[in-house]
Amino acid sequence: MDTGDVFDPNCPTRVVLDRIGDKWSALVLLCLVGGPMRFTKLRERIGGVTPKVLTQTLRAMEQDGLVTREVFAEVPPRVEYALTDLGHSLHGPMAAVATWAEQNVGQILRSREMHS
């Protein structure tokens, strides 16, 4: 299967949407677009994510082919995460969503306040 139909409830594209719609996956992708990062630097850059959640997110992104994990034989061991070509291909759409969120957060917060 090369293409899917997001409106078909049985289509696996729904799983893809779940992955790229997850806030942690989006933030990981945006962090790694500048190049490989170690776990600690990634966690510091993202902010507010627990080690457990970041580990789960990175593993899921690796399984989906968006991220690679490279272990260096050093003492102490060094591990770096990087985007794959597939991950890089998602940068444009994800950057557009991030920019939209930054530009419209004020309006959304005001709307929420009016409706609470």
C-alpha cells in the first residue's frame, strides 16, 4: 500500500496522524531538524517532558522511521537521535503548524477565556 485514505476508519493512515499529531513528536521533530541531539539536550530544549514520555516518543518515532538512534561506544555511552529522510520530509508541514500556533495563540486563549 503506497497511499491511504484518512477518511477510511480501517486505513492505517489514522495511526500516522496520531503520531504526527502528538505534541511531543512534533516538538522532537522540530528540535532535530537542526541536526542530531543527545537525549538530555533534547529534553532540555523541549521542556516539560518527563524522561519516560520522551523515551516512549523517541522509540515510537524510531519504529515509524522518522528518527534514528545511534549509540557511540564511549565511556559513558553516548546516544544521539537524528531525523531520517522521512522525518525531514515532515519538517515543512510541521513548521507551518508551529508557526500558525505561535501566531494565533493569543486569539485562541482569548476565545477560551470567553467560553469558560
